[in-house]
Amino acid sequence: MKKPGLGRRARMRKIVAIVLAVLMVLSLGYSLVTLVALGEGEDAGAPERNRYTINCAADIDAQALYVSETIHLVNATGRSVDAVWLCLYANTLRRQEAVPIEEGEWDDVFPAGFAPGGVDFFSVAVDGEAAVWSVSGAYEQFMRVECALEPGQEAEIRLDYTLLLSWNGWAIGAGEMGWRLNGFYPICAAYDAYAADYALSAWPLCIDPMLFDASDYDVTLTLPEGYAVCATGRSDGSAAASDGQVAHHFTAVSARDFAMVIHRGLVSAEGETDAGLPLTAWADTRAHARAILDEALFAMNACESWFGSCGQEGLTLVVTDDARDGLSRTGLVQVPVSLLKRGREDDLRTAVDRLCVGQYFGVAVGSDSDREPWLRDSLCAYLALLLTEERDGYAAYLRALNALVLESLRITIPGGLKPDSAAARFDSLSEYGIVVIDRGAAVLHEIRALMGREDFIRGLGIYVRGHSGGIASVGDLAAAFNEATGSRWDEYIAGEMNDIASYVNQRLEWFE
């Protein structure tokens, strides 16, 4: 991947109209076929979902993506609305102070220094007419589009824009290993029925926001020959375009979001779970790809036996130069390349386990990770421990549990923070890790110990199957445990959230 030269905005303005026109021609045949295919596979009684058609072209030298996006929107709020809200998480890159990283991470995430990126709109239309729209929020991460809709009514929002990427090691950016495109496009904000409003929260320091409604996607990406694309959903092949370009096409049904990684020079290994889920792992060497694939097959086989299908047509794992802990987006797991270093084999195994579990908790079952981060991050960390037990036995599980939680249970954290505290309450990743990840895993261990492993896993399976494709809460998890055991767990779970900090006052040498 090349770093950008000077004058890229001027260059983009000159060619964007041509690129968008080409995109529409390239995508026309794909879109007509895909819309029919999506309809054929649907149950006649299935609920209406939003549908995204995203046609984009990558300019590698300019580090820019030219995009024409159409959202077929269904008003599923249950009330009349006068506008809809879209999340513009790529605008996090507009200002240095907006990027959710700690000061000590700066050199790792922005090794060449900060350069701005973000979205520039050329046109916004609703049902073919120019729309009234505005961006808001401290860092322009939200977009309001005027669009009067009655309950169940539909509209078509068309957005033409350019996405500029910066050279970084964050979730949205370009680097030596390729482009990371997570949350790169305007996506409809989920509607919070309890608050009777759209759920709008900026990309916070400690979590990867995934509070989106499951939707259908039809995506075409045009880029130069020699590059490969890993993406959400099913690849429907590629077709040669003009001037040495290749158009790659993907479709996804009932997907939490759509993410892509553009790369070159990686090699792959392929496999399939016992239940028939195709897995592909991409890495710098075939040995690394095989190691990632083997661990992912183990993790997904165990999860499928516990919870059933994750709801994806396939799962792709790809190594990236993300400087943080990796991401688990819909059907696409992104593994930090730093974990491939010699001596980090155990760290790689744990990370792949945790990220694969994320296909269930966070992807299949959505949650408000800003208000209830415990539902995703604590569960994923703890279930990685259960995978250790599944592989190596209970003694190995206890060793891994203590390695994760023991030091965190000895530390006093000010401010009354507990595992189910809102993500915005945490001032650092370290604090978040100690409380939500480590102590959250300790809470789940206590629940499992009292409930029994079999009922604990059965309850999680009820939770996954009952809320797959939707958005759940801690109350929903407690209800699943109630059903699995025939007992009430609501108060016990809430009590453990508060009481786990009491271990700080003990001379704790071993936790079990």
C-alpha cells in the first residue's frame, strides 16, 4: 500500500464524477440479480429490513473511496418520524482529538503523525428529490436527513460521497498491509424503543460500536488488479472492468453491518466446521494462515455445538496492521499482525477464540455496547476461557482464569465502577479492561459455578437463539438463564456485578 501524495483532494474532485458514473454501470447487472436472489430466499412472513446498495471504487494512490450508496429504508420505529439519523463513524478521522485512542497509543496508531480523513458528500436525495440534511455531534459523527415517514412506510435515501482514509493502525484506515474499512459508510442508527429516539453515541475509547439493526447488503467494490478483498457476506465473484480494474461483488442477508479489508500479498487457508460453515484465514505465510484457521475451526465448532449457527454464510479471518486488539465484525474477524510474532502463540490462540465468540455476542445478538458493554466484551472474554476448558480441561481453565482476573481482583478502582457500568464512564483502556473484561469474567465464573456449566451454556444458547438478528439486554440474558434453570437469576446477577469488587479487601491468592 502506498502512502498518499500531495494534492489528493484536487485530484479526487476531477475524477469523482467519472468514477461514480462507471460504478453505476458496473453495478447495474449485479443489483438486479441480487435483489431477485434476496427475495427468493426470504420467508413470506419475514420482517422487512433496511437494504443497502453500496457501489464504490478505490483509488489506492489517493487513499480514497468514491461511493454511491442507496438505503432502502423501512420505518420500523412504530411511530411517525420527520427525519432519520445516520452514523458517520468515518468522520472520527476528521480531527485528531476525535480519534478514540489514548495518548500513549498515538505513536503506534499514527506512526507517521495524524492526517485527517472522513466523508465529503456530493449529493443527498430522498426518493429522487434533493434532501434537507445536516451533520451534528462534536465530531460530525451523525447525519440528520429530513424524511417524513409513517410507521411501516418506506423511503429511498441516495448518498454520493468520497471517503478519505488516513495512514493509521485504527479501525478505519490504510496501512502497509492494506485498508481496514469498518463503519466506513453512513449507516442507519438503531431506534431505541425505550427512549423513543434514535440511539446516537460517538465512537468511544473502549468499545467498537455495533448497535445497528440487521439489514441486507449488496456491495460492489472496484479496485486495481492484484488486490484481494475480504468482506462481510457471500462473494458473488469478480468481473474485469476498464483500465485494469476489477469489480468485486458481495451480498449479505440480515447482517449487523458490512465491513471490508483490502489487501495484497497474503495467502489463505480454507476449512469448514462440522456443521458446514466455510472458514477462510488470510495471513502473511501459509503456516500462520493455517494456525489461525485451525484455532478458528476449534472455536466455531465448540460454539456451534453450544449455541447453534452464528447466522453467517461463512467466516473470514484476516491479519491486519490494526495496532489494537482486533475486531469481530459481521462475518469478518480481523486479527492484529503483532500476534504472529514468535513467542505469542498463546496470545494468538486466545485472541482468535475471543474474536470468533464475538460472531455470536455482538454480531448475531446485538447489544448496546455503550450502555451495557458487559454483554459483549465480558461474555467474549469468559467464553474464550470456556474454550480453553473445552480443549485442555478444568485445571487449564482455572490457570487461564486466574491469569486473567487475579491481579484485577486485587486492585481498588475509584469511582464505583463495576462490570456493567456504561463504557463512557471509563477514562482508560486499562481501567475498562480491569473492570469489564477481567472482573466481568470473574462474575460470569461465579454464575457458572453456582448454576453449573451445563445450565450456563444452555442459558447462553437460549439467549442466542431467542435474540439472533435483534438487540438484547442484560435482562434478556437473565431471562434466558431463568428459562434454562427454572430459577430466578436476575437479582443474583445484579448482586454479583456490585459484589465482585469486595474481593479487593481479601488476601486473594487463588480464585476458583
